[in-house]
Amino acid sequence: MARKRVALTVALCALIVSSCSDSILSGTLAWARKDWTSAVVSFLTAETEFSERGDETGRQFALYGLASAYLAQDEYDAALQRLEMLSPAAPDTLTASAWYQRGIAAFRQGRFAEAEHSFRKTLEIDKSAFDARINLELSRRASAEQRAPSHQSGSPLSFNETGEPGADEQIFTMIRKKEQDRWKNQEDDSVESSIADY
């Protein structure tokens, strides 16, 4: 889902920016193909093009695409540096996605309190960001575990002493159920559309 969010946000540039460059499009396509080098080059080119034209909105999308490509390569410092360059006046979809990416980078680096803050900021802007809700809860739990004494052993996705699923396992069960419901709804829609109308 997070990958779709990034691709969708960057692709929105084509709709929002009236003079979207070929570099943004080629960067987005390279990013979707996981060709990180080409994506970085394309987004750097787009950033330069938009800067020269004075198109600040386009430049914001190029910076975000560049940050996403860096994040996909686990280049957290470079990604965060580009995200910091985003304007506070950037479109809400871009701002929410940027906070989400900051949260992902912080979580992967073990800075769980910072990740919590970033996912909370995402939800303040986009209340429907289901990924951010899940990651916020995972960040809270990881932060609590980090602060707790380390005398417990075992996997964070383990069952507790009573044999009941732990909180993390319950979250993943909820995610699996949501995915099953979504697939079931898609199947129901396709059955309805295949019935001949006489």
C-alpha cells in the first residue's frame, strides 16, 4: 500500500502541474520498475528544470520523488534531506505523503518516537491514511518496548504467556481481514457486472 501511495503522489504531478516534465514521468516509471538509479537521475533533472522555470509546485513533486527513490534504497539521510526541502505550502497530498515517508525512515532507523510524530502528522492532514494508522500503532508499541526493560525475550510478533495472540499479531490479523474483505468485495463486483441484463 505504501508503494502505491508514493507512486500515486508522484503521478499526481501529471494532473496537478500544468507543465509536467517528461523527467517526472520517466522518474515515476523508473521508480515503479525499481530502477532506482534512473529514478534519481530523472527526478534530479526534473528538479533542475522546474527550478529554472520558477515552477515551485513541480519542484516540490520532483523533490518528493527524489526522496522516495532514496528511501527505497535505504539512503535515509539523503531522503530526509530532500523531504526537509519541501515547502510548507506544498499541496496537502504531498505534505501528508512526505510526513509518512519521514515516519518510515525514522522507524527503520529505530527512532520510534519520531516515527510516531510523523505518522500522527500524516493523519492530521489525511485522516483516511490507513497505512499511517497501522504504522503509528506499531511505532507506539516499538517505542514502549524500547523504553521497557530488556529482560523479556522472544519475537515481538509472538504469542503471550496465555497462548493468546499478542497485540502486534492482532494488528496483522486485522490487516489480513481487511485485505480479504477487499478481495471479496472485488469478486462480488465482478460477479454482478458479469450477469447479463435482459
